Amino acid sequence: MKKPPLIWLNISVFSITFLVASIGTPLYLWFEGLSLGLVVAFVALSAFSGLSITAGYHRLWSHRTYEAHWTIRALFALGGALAVQNSVLHWASDHREHHKHVDHKDDDPYSISRGFWFAHIGWMLREYHAHRYGDYSNVKDLQNDPVVMWQHRNYLTLTLAMNFGLPILIGLAIGQLWGALIIVGFLRLVLNHHTTFFINSLAHMWGKRPYTERNSARDNGVIALVTYGEGYHNYHHIFSGDYRNGIRWYHYDPSKWLIWSLAKLGLAKNLKRANAYQIEKAKLEVMWLRLRDRRHTVAERLEQEYDELLTHLRDMYMQRKAWLSVRRSELQNSVEASELYSQYKELKRSFRRQRRAFKRQLRMAAQTA
Ligand SMILES: [Zn+2]
Ligand SMILES: [Zn+2]
């Protein structure tokens, strides 16, 4: 099948930012070194853009797990432009398709069924979903949010202002213009890009599935560390209406803590959580289905061995019959009779061995059942 055309804008953005960050950063560090100002600005803007995607684009807008004051929404819209991941409207539309058709080869925009590379970045490099680019019918609710529409209309300006204007201002303030552009601008963007992309790639491959095995999403504490808590992706795919992804207190989920804190400050409300009964039930169901599958495979194996044992038994008695009939005939004690007899004896010995093994397996299966 012919591949759809390449999207040169995206390819340029990803490759240029990657090249500037990977070549510029070591050069800058070698010649100019790192300063506290740069480190603080790097961490602050990383968190700002990262959390705008996770707590804003994802949990607020795509899944409507809570409501936020317009000032917070405006900040998330700016932080999202800083993250260079398209407008909220577009991002949420793709993401809702992802949830609706998860793992489907064509309908899930970043389907893991097409491999790691496709789910990570490949899906943005070609016109795979050109047919629905302008179709925002699955995000009609978001079109009523003036902040969303303002960001969508001014996306390019906002992206340029946030990614060049802001680092330049920071650079001038701390007296390290190039450092701010390279490290706070480019390096921060590339790292944020790929860690976010890990949620579509790695978090659909690596980790455990405690809540559902119906899709590929995994829970993974390591991925959560670099994605502001989005690593608990197995939970998220079944309980996507929950403002939390890591639901235990020890789960690293800064997006959840941010939303919770905003609510305490009166800047967010109606935080939704999944029903604890449903969560527990989902976990029990996974355990039960796993056991049932295992029992099914054991039963299948036993059945096969039982059939083999019966065949063996039949062969053994056929051999015995052949031997007896030769013995009864005049050729008694002939070479043929003794040969048949020794073959029968051998079959009998191996039958007994097989029967012992089968009994042992039956006993084991009965104990674990
Ligand atoms: Zn997913
Ligand atoms: Zn989601």
C-alpha cells in the first residue's frame, strides 16, 4: 500500500529542535557552563509546559475530569503552546479518538498496533489522518470554551511568542541569552516532546495491567516519573473520567497534586473520581480472567495428553493381540513371535511411564484448581 504524503512542517520542527538541542547543549555547557538561573528557568518551564499538557490538555479538556477557573485555563493554553503539541482543540480531538478506538490499526491515531515508532512520533510525520484534520465534531463541548477557541485561532503566534519570546526575555534577565534559547527553549522542548510521546508508545508496551487487559495500556511508575504522573496508563484507559492517574498516595502524580491544590485554592472544582467499588471490581475481574485462562490452558494440555495415552493403550493391546495370534499358530516360538512379544513388552513399559506422568499431572491440576 502506498504511504500517505510526508508532513514536512512536522518533520522540520522535530528534526531541527532535536539537532539544536543535541548539538547546542553540550557546546554551550562546554564554553559557557551552567548557571543557577538557567537551571531554575529550565525546571520551571519544563514543569509549566509539561503540566499544561497533562493537567490541562489531557485531564481538563480531553477528559473533562474537573472544571478550572479561566485564569488557569489561560495559563494551560499558554503552556500548551510552549509545549508545541498543536492547539487544545486538535490535541483533544485526537486524544478522544485514541480512547474511543484504542489499539485499532487505523482509527486510533497513535495506535501501538503499528509499532513503537509509529505510536511515538511516526503518526505525526505523514498525513495518516488527513481525512479528519478539520473535523472537530468530537470536541463540540470544547468549542464553547472561549480560551480554547482563542488559543486555536492564535496558535502559531502564541507558539512563537512562548518558544522564542519567553526564553529571550529570560535570557536577557539572567544575562545568558544563548543559554536560555538553547537550554530553556530547545532542550526543554525536545525533552518534553519525547517524554509526552512515551505515553503513547512506552506506556502502551511496558508495565503491568492490573485493571484491564482489554487494551494495551500499562501502569508504569518509571514512566510516571518523567510524565508528571501519566505513567499509570492502564488505570487511565479504563477510568479516564478520574482526575487522578496514580490513585494511591505513593503514586507519583504531580498533575493530580496540582489539580487538588488548585481546588483547595478555589481555582478548580468538581474533581471527578472513579467509584472505588468499580476500581476494586475491575482488579478482581482481571485476576479472575487470568486464572480462568491459565486453567483453560492446563485443561487443554491435559486433554491432549489423555488422548495420547488412549492411543498408546490401543496400540499396546493391538500388539498383544498380534503376538498372541502368532503364538497360537503353528509357528509358536518362532523368531517372529519373540520379536512381537518384545515389542509388546516395550510398549507396555512406556505406557506405564506415560500413565504415571499423567496421574502426577492430574494430581497437580486438582491441587491448584
Ligand atoms: Zn493511551
Ligand atoms: Zn487520556
